[in-house]
Amino acid sequence: METYDIAVIPGDGIGTEVTSAAMEVLDTVAENHDFQLERSTYDWGTERYLDEGAMMPDDGLDRIESADSIFLGAVGHPEVPDHVTLNGLLLPIRKGFDQYICKRPNKLFEGIESPLRGYGAGDIDLVVYRENTEGEYANVGGREHRGFSNEVAVQSGLFTRKGTERIVRSAFEAATEREGHLTSITKSNAQAHSMVFWDDIVKEVSEDFPEVEVSSLLVDRASMDLVRRPEEFDVVVASNLFGDISTDIAAIITGSLGLAPSGNINEENDYPDMFEPVHGSAPDIVGQGIANPLASVLTGAMMFEYLGDGKEAAADDIWNAVEAQLADESAPRTPDLGGDAKTVDVVSDLSDRL
Ligand code: NAD
Ligand code: IPM
Ligand code: MN
């Protein structure tokens, strides 16, 4: 039987809860489609950091570089500063494997109530292409001079032509396969170097895609329009930080962070891609068994789309089952969606549908 090696990093908090839930669903679907997942699970996370002083071993990336894909739950723990946990695991993987596309689709499904008045099924359907290896997250040249009267901290950003052009081009390509509309989010009124550079590259690349209609929005205005008229967004391209912010907004206007999947992708190199939900470790609900597993489940569907030569049929089964469950008023749903079901109830109902 066709077998795929998956490196699984459940991580912290609800990351572990939603990962085991998702794996149950993925196994069922794989079996239905005559392939299997061979999982290696890595206990990399904050517990390990507290025991051994590092989130992952020094040769962490070497250990997982030959996997077919990586599946991650979430990272972050109230007892350790987030910049330590995230810079010790998640960000080095994205960067180390050069996963320059962070692809985050959001759709308002039937049966889901958007917090936005007047929006119903299908009215919101967008995908964010977030730059994922540089930008405001590059941490180059950053420094602090603390402990004297005029303290100072410097946080730089790094925008390379290669890094900017490749994410912009990928987003244009995506737009040609969707509704043909691309929104680029910047802040070029205030950030005269990086964001003007970005705008210029968008303009250049647009010449290769005359059929794509391009809008350029400042990030403040874009955040408002995601709430005011989200139906106007099709493909969004944004820097690392602005993409991060807009994908939490895109998640909530389509119902919940608990429904938002994400992939960290580079289709040109031989390293594995990494799939993880948009949400974090949610310390406020950890241990209660009420985390919504659907973001992770849909993340698994995205992983299937990028496995080998593509397991689209398996991925479609997952999307369809989730859509059917959400549309069914009598199906279990977790508290983030207004229900009182547990993670396990949602998974077992989904498994029945599959
Ligand atoms: P968060 O995404 O963990 O939670 C935000 C809110 O959404 C919380 O109220 C939470 O309960 C809710 N929520 C999130 N996922 C949910 C789910 N599946 N089901 C139901 N409700 C859900 O964001 P935060 O509170 O800003 O961050 C908590 C920790 O997670 C921090 O340490 C942060 O650094 C980390 N984080 C990690 C990742 C990642 O590993 N990819 C992503 C975001 C945040
Ligand atoms: C995300 C998260 C991460 C990010 C954090 C935890 C570093 O918010 O995946 O959206 O900003 O990329
Ligand atoms: Mn985020």
C-alpha cells in the first residue's frame, strides 16, 4: 500500500488535543483511499524545553527533513515567553525548510453564523498568501540596549526581491485559478522602504497577469474592509506580519479560529511542507476537551492535497464531510461555534460521515 511518512509535532496546549483528533480522521480517510500514513511523533514542545532547555534537539530539522510532510498542532505555554517557544521550533522549521508560502483559506460554510450581520453561506470565500520566511519576522540586526536611562530596542524587517517576488507571483497564480482578484496589503504610507519595494514588485509582476485585477490596500483600511465588505476579497497577498493579523480576522468572520486551516509550503524544494491550524495552543480552554478539531482536520485535508502527486479525492472527502456536518443542525458542535459538544463528539460524528 502507498505509504506516506508524516512527522507529527503535537506541541503544546490544545495542539495535542486537536492533533490526535485530526489523526483519527486522516487515518479513516487514507484507508478509504488505499493509502496509509506512517507517523513519527516528536515530543518537541514546551515540556521538553522545561526539562532539557530546548524545544527541539540541535539536529531537529535533520531528523524530519526526509518526511513526506510535517503536521503540527500548536506551540506556546503560559510559563515560558512566546518568543522563546516560537523561535525554538515553529519559526525555524518554516524558515529552515524555506516554506515561503503560508496559505490560509477561509470560507463561510452553511450552518455557520458569521459575527458579521447579513452574511450567509458562501458570501465570504478568500485565501491569504502570507509571506512566511522573512519580512517583519526576520529578526536580523535586532538588538536591545537595556539597563541605562535611554533604553532602546531595534526590530528590523527584511524584504528581499526573491522573497517578495515569489510570494507575490504565487498569489497571482492562485488568483488566475480563482476569481481573478488579488488584494495586496501593505503600509507604504508609513513604511517607505519595505512596503514601497513590495508595491513596486506587485506592479511589476502584475504585468505578467493582465487578467488579474489588483487592489492595493493599506493594512488599517484592509482590516476594516475585511469586516465591512469581506465579499470583495478573493486572493490576498501580505507580508509575514500583516498576513498573520489578517488571517485571524479572516478566521473569525468565517466563524471561528477553530475552523481555519493553514499550510506552510514550498513546492520547489525537496524539504517537507508543514501543515498546522491557524490557531495557537489556547491556554484558556486547554484540558477541557472542548477545542474545535475542525481546523486541524481541514489542515489535514490541505496536507493531503500536497502529498505525493496529490490526494485531492481524499482531501475532498474531508472538506465535504466537514461541510455536511456544519450544515446539519443536529450535529455536535464545540462551544466556539455555539454548541456544547466535546472534541471527541465532533470527531466521532465526522468519522461516521466518512
Ligand atoms: P490562540 O489561537 O491560542 O487562541 C485565541 C482564542 O481562540 C482563544 O480564546 C482560544 O480559546 C480560541 N481558540 C483557538 N483555537 C481554538 C479551537 N481550536 N477551538 C476553540 N477555540 C479556539 O491565540 P493566543 O491566545 O493569542 O495564543 C495562545 C498561545 O498560542 C501563545 O503562546 C501563542 O504564542 C501561541 N500561538 C501559537 C501558534 C502556533 O503554534 N501556530 C499560533 C498562534 C498562537
Ligand atoms: C501563526 C502564529 C505564529 C505566527 C506565532 C505563534 C509566531 O500566530 O501561525 O499565525 O505569527 O506566525
Ligand atoms: Mn497568527
